[in-house]
Amino acid sequence: MQCSSGGVRLSPAFPLSRWLWARGFSAKLFVGGLSYDTNEAVLKEAFGRHGEIIEVKVICDHKSGRSKGYGFLRFISETAAATALKEMDGQLLDGRNIRVHCAHQA
């Protein structure tokens, strides 16, 4: 799992939930490397099997209306977001290998 600039390895002695709490993990994920054809419905369907999603946003250019190739998902629980991050990072979606990271709260 990666939620910072470096890789993170978790030991069995340090449970995932405790690590997420210590890192200030959020239920919001950043998804990059999206195909310009990927829309919010496709993104929600792909990630929805990992837990309930309460918000999906594909970022689009305000002039052309075309996707900029990234978006955000907000899950109802941090556990679901952590599972989605682990399972979906590097997976193929609409012909592109996507990158999934923890989104920083503004």
C-alpha cells in the first residue's frame, strides 16, 4: 500500500487499521492515468465492488469538457477505500493502467 511518496510495508504485528489511523488515512482516493473516455459511471462501477462509494468525480477541462485523465472517489469507510487502493492500483481500466493513491484533504 502506498499513501506517501515512498513504499510502505506493513508487518502482521502492526494492523492495517492502526496504520491507517496513524497516517490520518481518508476515505478519499485519487485515481490517475485514466483514459480520456473514462467517465464517472465507469469509475464507480470499477471501484464499487470494494465498498459503497458516496462521491465520484472525473476532472474535466472547462473549455473542451474532455477528461483530464484523473479523478477522485470518496468511500463511505476507510476500510473500503484501503481495500480499493490495494486492489485497483496498477489495474487496467479502459485500456490504461491506473494509479490509485490516498487523496489529501484540503
